Amino acid sequence: MSNLARRFSDALDSVSGNQVPARVERATRYEVAVVQGRAIVQAARTQAVEYVAHSALRAVEGLTDMEALALTRNPLGEARYKAIVDTATANLARIVAETGRDGCR
């Protein structure tokens, strides 16, 4: 039995002064397991969003550095570089947003 289920069971014991019926204890264990399972899934989803966001930030950082370098080499390409980096950045932002939305299911 998990700590939460045990504490709940102990709390019921102290309130009622009696032993908790087995069906109540089973139901409590089941509900606690469901809550714990949901928490584990939410934590995994959080980590997935963090991983994707971190990866996207690194990619944008690299693209920005490349854009700056390209500008020093060929300033006439500024509009093209900006269009490429902005398009890539928008797509990366979309991927991060979709990862967050997918995690809410």
C-alpha cells in the first residue's frame, strides 16, 4: 500500500475509531493509484515539452548565429537570411506548441 493510501486509511481509523472495511481500503488504494499514475504521466509530458523547447531554443540560437555570420559575409542577403531564419523559427515554435497541446490529452 502506498504512503498516501496508508495515511488515508489511518485517518479513517482515527476518525471512526474502527477498522476500515476492506472494500473502502481497496477503493482508496485504487483511487490513489489512479492519481499517482496521472501524476507520472503529467510529469513525463512536462519533461517532453521541456526537452522539445530546449532543443528548439538551441536550434534557433544556432540559426541566429549563422544568420549573423552570413550577414558579415554578404550583407546583401539580409532579407533572404531573415526570411529563412524566421520561417524556421516559426516552424520550431509550432512544434513546441504542438508538443504542449498533445500533452494535454
